[in-house]
Amino acid sequence: MPLPIIGNLFSVWLNLRRLKYHHVVWQEWSRQYGEVLGLQLGCINLVVVSGADRIKEVLSREVFNGRPDGFFYTLRSFGKKIGIVFADGPSWNSTRRVALKYLKTFGYGTASMEALITEECSELIKLRMQDAGEPIEMDHMFDIPVVNILWRIVAGKRYDLKDDRLRKICYLIKRSFKVVDMSGGIINFFPYLRHIIPGYTGYRELKELHHSMYMFIKNVIREHESTIKYDKPRDVIDAFLIEMAENKDRSAATVTDAELQVVCLDLLQAGMETVSNTAVFLALHCMRDEDVQMRLHREIDDVIGERVPQLADRGRMVYTEAVILEALRISSVAAVGIPHMAVQDAQLGSYIIPRGTFILLALHDLHNGPQWEDPHLFNPERFISNSGKLISPDSFLPFGCGRRRCIGEALARSELFLFLTHLLQSFHLETPPGDPQPSTDPVNGVTLSAKPFRASFHLETPPGDPQPSTDPVNGVTLSAKPFRAVFKPRATGFN
Ligand code: HEM
């Protein structure tokens, strides 16, 4: 029962203290109240939809394709519904179409995207070679490579993996995903509270984060404006600038300067956290399950051997693909997708969903519910049929479906495959001695992430040799005890 003014917020708060995660609260209530769970959170009506059929129904119906008008969502786009992720209606449709067209023009989904990912993998391997055997903080390891790949296509730029400016941008993106959860938090439910308690509602921090991220994006766009050759677009930003110049005099300009900035932020935010967090979870599960890691090593040895991993190998690496799918399932970093909104009153099951209602999709529950056998176990085999083929279960929608389906799926899956194969071709991942097993409990936020943990990247030792010891040999300087390693020639063509 909703209380006056605050609605169900008190119950949410109480249950959040007990269950720790928003998606688990929705999950528990959905089990109790049904697939269409209606809540009133302050001034907002919110529905959580669960179950494969109901979720697919929402994703396939035009009437539920809107995005919420809530204060939190428009705060990041100059108070307007522009860009891709949080826009809707005709402007979303055309911006999404144009952005996809330009992404493809500049390599998205082609061999040159594969080359970009391979280059980042090479750089990452070089870095890990330098600190092989040392404990490495894993939470940020994939951030810069992931941004580099996307940013090369969007802005034609790549940064060194130790670049401080980009590290700061990655930090800002990550932080902006941690201030609230996907429902938008208190700032969405009572927007006027930002005037009274701007710190507590997260308003002040979000404003600062958006300001800094837009400063970075604006600078990149201004650099493009000053160096652009209108007959030779270099990247997605150039292509948008040319389109803007061509349509300048038309009353219905397709894209504005503000919109271009929001599209850049959309791609950075949607493309970085999700892939980076899933890659960290992938590494975490390999470390926790030696058997999984050994089977991956074996498949890499059998199919790829010592040459550079390629996307074309995927067809013959069913186990590796299954490990990636299992990590997407069990970690479900986009735990409730991106909120949809009913653009008209509409019937869903036996309920009328009023226009303007926010809709969260219980994707984490869909991927971890009782329809899966032992859902809490990391078991890649569940994605492999008896005849050794990959299975695509009905209850598996990590990238959504329908017209708002994720536009980054092809990139994300390619990145996860190449990161995993490159790293395990050269290293064996282990928990550093004395560190606890990394926990599978996630950290809450707009997307879920792994709790901080460390890993040691051990160079693959020749078969039969023991792991090299970290105990040094005494002397004027300390040296390592003699050991042997397999150094695999890596003819990437980028060095
Ligand atoms: C493991 C990685 C990823 C996961 C799990 C993921 C998941 C999702 C999900 C669940 C949605 C919401 C679909 C809906 O609203 O119904 C979405 C939307 C979106 N994703 Fe991804 N995503 C990933 C990677 C990426 C990447 C790499 C990009 C960058 C190119 C990207 C860009 C987007 C955009 C722009 C949208 C909004 C689409 C729209 O509203 O029309 N995502 N993603």
C-alpha cells in the first residue's frame, strides 16, 4: 500500500537495508505480487516487469518504447530528451538511425573494428607482461581499452593505457553510474529536494560529473571543428558536424550541437561501464573456477595456438563463447535494463498501465531465476547443447530486444571474446597469495560492478614446470629464482 506523498519509498528503503540491492528488492516483490509489479515512488509511478514473455511483450510494443521524463534522466542532457539512450519519439528514431549509420561508416561491425580491438588487446598484454606475477587491481583494467576502441570510431582518438586525463574521464563515467540506481533515486522521486539538500540527493555531485564529462566532450568537438575537412570526414563526430553544416539553414535541423554532445556521452556511458564491468566479472569467474580456466586454455591452444586470436575463431570456440554468455547471464550488469515508459495508457496482462509510467525490466531476475538449473553456479555448459552447439535460451536477453535493443551488442561481444582469448593465451589468472577469493556479490548502481579485487597474471609456464616462485634470490640486488616461461610470438602488426 502506498503511503501519502512518499508512496512505497519507505518499504523500498526498509527492504534495501535488508537485501542490499535494488534488483533483489524488485525480484522478491515480483515473486510475491506477480509479473507486473506496480509501485509509487514519490511522484513517480513505476512498474517492474518480470518473466520472459512479459518482458518480450513490453520490448516489442511501440506503446512501451518511450523513455522516462524523470528529472534524473534529463539532468544529463541539458533538461531535454535528446540523444539516443534517454530520448524517444521521432527525434530518438532519427538520431539512433544516423548514429548507427555513421558508426558503421567508420568501422563498427567491420574488420577495422576487429583491428582496433586487437590493438588494444596487444597494448594490454604488453602492460601485463611488465608486471607479470604482481597483484593487479582489476576494477579499472579494461576501462581505457574499452573507451579507446569506441573513441577511435567516434572521435578518431586513442589514449595511452596510463593516460591520466582518460583515467579521470573513466572515473567520472563510473562514478556517475554509482550515485543512484536505474530508477533514478530520490532526485527523481522528489526533484524539488535538490534545492534543499543538493548533497544528499546526489544532485550536486551529478551536476559536477556531467559538467566535467561535457567539458571533455566539448573540447574534442571543438578540436574537430577547427581541423575538419568537409570532403574527408575522419570519424563519427566529423560526419555529424558535416550533417549539421548541411542542414544549418533548414528550419528542422536534424542534429544540434547539444544533441551531438549527448550522443557522445550516450556512447561513452553505455559502451564503457557495461563492457568493462562484464570483462572484470569474466576474469573473476575464471579465477574462482580453475576448471573453467583450464578448459579455456585448452580450447585456445587447440584452435588458436600461438597466432593472434581472431573473431573468425568464434565459430570453433563453443566453450569460450559459452563462458562469455554465462558471465553475461550471471553478472547481468544491466540488471533492470534501461527504463522504458508507456507513451499512452496501455493494457499489460490484466492491468492498465497509465501513460507516463516508468517501466523497469527485471533482466537480472530473468537470468538468475528458478527457470535456470542451479542459477547461482557458474556453469558455461548450460549454453551448450548435447550436440556441442551454442544454445540461445528463451530467458536470456542481456542486450534487450525489439526496436530499443542495445546498439553495442556486436562490439561488446567482440571485445569480450578478444580480451578473454588474448589474456588467457599469454597468462594464467590467479588470486594473489593472501588475498581472499574475489566475491561474486556486486556493487549497486545504474549498472552492477564487481567489488574491488586483485589478480596476478602469471606467464604461462611450460607443461610440467611448477609456477615460478615469487621468493627472490639474495645478493646486492634481489633476483628471481630460475624459471622457464612460454613466450608466444605475437605478430599483431601494430608494434
Ligand atoms: C556487455 C555489454 C553491454 C550490455 C550488457 C548492454 C545492455 C544494454 C541493454 C539491456 C540496453 C537496453 C535496451 C532497452 O532499452 O530495451 C542497452 C541499450 C543501449 N546500449 Fe548497450 N549494452 C552493452 C554494451 C554497449 C556498448 C559497447 C554500446 C556502445 C556502442 C552500447 C550502447 C547502447 C545504447 C546507445 C543503448 C540505447 C539504445 C536505445 O535506447 O535505442 N551498449 N544496452
